[in-house]
Amino acid sequence: MKFKVNGNEVFASTGGRPFDKKKPLIIFVHGSGLTHMTWVLQTRYFAFHGYNSLAVDLPGHGLSSGKSLKSIEEMADWVSSVIDAVGHKEASLVGHSQGCLVTVECTSRYPGKIKTLSLMGGAGAIPMNPELLSLAENNDPKAVDLMMDWAHGPAGHFGGHPVPGLYHINTGTMLAKSRTIQNTLGVDFRACDNYKNGFEAAKKIKCPTLSILATDDKMCPVKEGKKLASLIDGSQVDIIDNCGHMMLLEEADRVLTVLKKFITTNYPPLSS
Amino acid sequence: MSDKKKELKPNTYKFDTLSLHAGYQPHKNAGARQVPIYQTTSYLFDDVDHAAALFNLERGGHIYSRISNPTVGVLEERVASLEGGTAALATSSGMSAIFLTIMTLCEAGDHLVVSSQLYGGTVNLFRLTLPKFGITCTFVKPRDTEGFKKAIKKNTKGIYGELVGNPGNELMNMPEIANIAHEAGIPLIVDSTYQTPYLCKPFEHGADIVIHSLTKWMAGHGSSMAGILVEGGNFDWMQNDKFPTMTKPYEGYHGLSFAEEFGPTAFTMKARAEGMRDFGPCLSPQNAWNVLQGLETLSVRMKKHCENAEEMVKYLSNHESVAWVSHPSAPNHPDTKLANKLLPNGKGSMIAFGIKGGKDAGVAFINNVKLASHLANVGDTRTLVIHPASGTHSQMDEATLKFAGLSHDMIRLSVGMEDIDDIKNDFEIGFRAARKPRLVSNQ
């Protein structure tokens, strides 16, 4: 569906179901340089099980217009505006990688609006490798290739996509190259690198929180994810073996099972 | 110690590694090192909710082997990885891959621009069978790049061709024709059977969908029929209103928009969800496994095929019984420059040559060679020969044969991996017989 936030058109996948204001809202926030499509193996399930599932394209990404936002703080405010724009008062947030920084910051800023927080491959800070950052800011496609290499665990490098016939790494590469790299990945990487408030923001979070981490995640290692989770009261942690940073694709079923249990328990769907 | 900073390089697996490993994780398959053959029709659901989620594309997995199968899935991912594609869908033959591609792309009333130099069966599909479904085609000679542009109409939904045409070996200018297609907002579909991804990756030159008959070089052993379509993931289906079945809510899946939901894999998802459901040209797991065995040695075999082919080009070019030779490696081939650009690892192992003495000499040659097999296939590890005008392209009338660049003296040669001297010696037997065509053809 399309709607406007701050004058710019926003695209969000509704998981194949019409948006229904009566249903509780879950917002999925993608990682650096990516799009709503990374969530396809999570969003459709919730959309067909009593929720409004909204996988957004951040401004300037995927099918959304406007320019990419330059800071995690701006993105956090933007997510809050999305909730308003679709006519809801509250939402459950799910973030991946950079999306974790955004949703942590958003939850700390708008505690009354956010009912649950789910973090996948999250950390309190994501400092960027300077060379990778420079490649992305200079529009070099090698930045995407490096990101796809590091983002997939050893097992993920062999493939084995849960959807028959799809090949992880090339699909991710196409998503990250679908818009101009320096305007998406470059801006996002800089925003991640600049963001320093993650640990302080985490301390303010009071809603039920889940962290899904992966043993082979090179971009946001388990110890960093645990450090963030330890600062959030009552945070649950689930660790997936043999999996890299792209857990939402590499181990989509496992992620969905854990996410489903957590969200339906803490933020029940509209019963049919 | 040098303090020179090490350059960052992606360590994703390369071609030879992918051809052995892509698409398969032993630890998810009881530790089996070889890909298991899942000889089964169907798969258990955990519960009703799980079943509904699978049918509704809410989660990945297998339901019924007409739609997908774990062994076939490994093959699909492996070929997608080798081509640099986002997704692939394997079918029971190359022809069914072509048919499924067209039926996923087009509706009744649509039009395609098609290269005139194609495998004879493909020509007949476009010329005679697709019109029965309300899909019409305009044929353009492969070297007539501007002709492709001129043939595009308002209802044209794609351009289709073989990079190196069967059997005349004329090249289409893939990068330029891709630009023409993209300017018109339509995809370029390339049958890359002759090349395999070892010789050419069409997505790097603008193609949007790649088709293979896996029966040929990809398998190599000539034991199993199989086909595949591969998606490049770069085509924007939402740029115009030409592809409503990709972009608008689809009734068959609760209003799903394939382009919105699946983006770079939308075409494959639709081809599987709709095409395999409704037409059902599924690949058997045994044949998928057989093809996987061949794929493991693809680069090694293609090097040998190309090496032997280049030797045969030299041999035939200097032979007194040969009127002409067509192969992209031949110095007088009109497309050498383009071939060097698009086929840097080798020009393939298909040779067309004209035999002096015309049709009778050709028949005599084919009837007398002993090592080369006379059959309707290409890309076997063994050397194969055929006389297209009386074999693979015999269902084409005179005018169509001429437009496709086929002559009655043409022999199509698929060079195998035998010792090159043995192939040449065998050809000498054929040529000797061809010089006495009347005697031999009356046998």
C-alpha cells in the first residue's frame, strides 16, 4: 500500500492482505540498503493471522519516494510517523540490523506507542568498516558484494533458501542494487556509523523485547546482541546455530516460529 | 613486514565451487555428502496452520513435487547461482521451460519479437502453436539489430532469441538488443543452452530471463531430459502497465501482487505458483540428480568441448570436401568481434558446415561416419551430427528454412570430447563416402 509521510510517498507491503484498521499493527523495518522484500517470509504469515503487517520501504529505498534519511534518530521519528499516517495509535516493531537501531531508538522515544520490540541481528552500535563505508559512499558495487558476503553465514553461502529455487546471495544483491548504492547503502552505513545512542536508548525500553541472534553473524556478533539485550528489562534472547546475519532468510522458518510465539503472546491478534 | 593494507575482497564462492556445492547443505540432509534423491510426491504438514501457510506462500517449503521437490530445488539454486540469477525453476525439458516462460509472461492478444534462427522445435512453437493461444510473433534475423526495434508493437511483451543461433551460428547482439527491449519496457529472454554459464552469463549483458535445455551441455551425459528458466532479478515489472498479471492482485493467491511481494524473484514465483500448478511440466527428481552429476564437471567439460571445436574448425576450413564453415571462432565469421566480447571463455562446440555436393553428399556423410552419432541432440560428451534440413528443422517449409539461414548442404556438428584425431579420422570416412554420393545414397 502507499501513503504519505512528511509529504513523501511511502510504500509498505501488507503481506498480501488489505489493510484493516481494526487489526493490531506490526511494522517491519529493513536493514541498510535493503527493502521490504527481505521480510517476505515473515510478513505474509502475520497478515493472514489477524494482524496488519506493514513491511516499509524507508524513504529513498525500494518503492518509497524521497531521499534517504541521514540519521537513525530521523528514521526513528519517521517510523513513529508511519504509525500515525496509517491511523493507528500503537504498533509492534520488528527490526533487522540497522532496523534494530531504528526500532530501539523509536521505542525509547515513543514508549507509549510501541507494544513489543523484536530485534534480529541487532546491536547497540554498528560501527562500519571504513573501507566498506567509503565504497558504499562512492557508489562502488563492491560494497554490496562485500555486504552480501559478510551478511551470510558459512551455511548460507551454499544457498538452501527456504523457498525452492531462490538463491539468497544474488537476491540480496539485486535488492541492494535496485536503487543508487550511494543514496541508499552509503547513506545508511553512515547513519549507522554515526549512531551512538543505542545503549542509552535500550535502558529506557520497558515493553516486551525479543532478540534473535545467530552464531555465525559477523556483522552484529552474538556478544554484541547479548550486550544490547542485557540492558533491556526482561528481554528474551533466542540464538540460532549455523546461521549468519541474514537470519530472516537463512533460517526463515525458525525466525518465524520464534517471532510468532513472542508477538502473539505479548500483542495478541484480532480474533476472527 | 609490509604495512600495506590488504584490499577487501568478497569471498563468495566462485564458479567451480558453486557448480559442486550451491543449493545444498549436508547438515540439513542427515549429513549426506551427495545430494539425496527425494523420490516422493508429497510432504507432511506439521498441522493445518502449516499447510495453509505453505499453500498461501506465507513460508517456504514443499507441498507436492509437481510444484517443487528438494532434489530439484538444489538443481534450481545451483543453476541460479552459476548464472548470477536470483531464482530458477526447473522443468521436464527445455521446450517446457520456454513454454512456461511465455505463458507466464504473455496473455492472449500479446506479441513477441523473436530471432529467426532458433532450434526448429522452438520456431514451430512460436510460429504455429502460440498463435493458438492468441500470442503472435514477428521473426527478425539475428544480425538485424534495428529490425528487432522496428518489430516492437504496443502489445509486444518481450524479445526472444538464442545468442548463437541454431544451427547457423549467427550471433544476436545481446547488449544492444537488451537496450532496445528495456527502452520499450519489455524483457529480453535468451536461450543460452549453447553457451552454458561457463561461456556466457547473459544477465551481465542485459538479458532478463535465461532459458536452458539442461539436457545438453549442462548435463553432458545425454541421459536425461531437463529444462530450466532463470531470472536475473533486474527487470522492473512495475515500470509500466504491460504486465498486469505480475503487478496487479492475483485472484489465484488471495490478491497477491507477485512484483510487490517478491521483487527480484517475482517472475519465477509466478511461473512456479501458477505455471507448475496449472500446466505441471515438473522435472523428475532422478533426472534432476542426473543433471547435477553433470553440472559438477561443467567447466572442465566446456574447456575440452571448446578446444576440440576449435581444432575441428581448423580441420574443416582446410578440407577439400567442405564448402564453408560457420563457428564464432572461425576467422572469417562475421560476428567474431561480438563473439570475443560475449564469449571470452570459448566459442562453444557447435559447428555448421556446408559439404560440397549438396544434400546427397550430406546424406552420404551422415550415413557413413561411425564414431559421430547421427541423432537429434546436441551438447553430449560424444560427437553428434545431423542434417538439419531433413532432421531437426524438417518441419519448416522452404521459405522458413531460407529465412532461418538453413541450406540443404548444411551439416550440424556438436563436437564431443573424444580424442581429436579419432574425430578427424571418422570424418575422413564420411567425406570419402560423400565424394561418391550417388553410390552411397542408393544403398
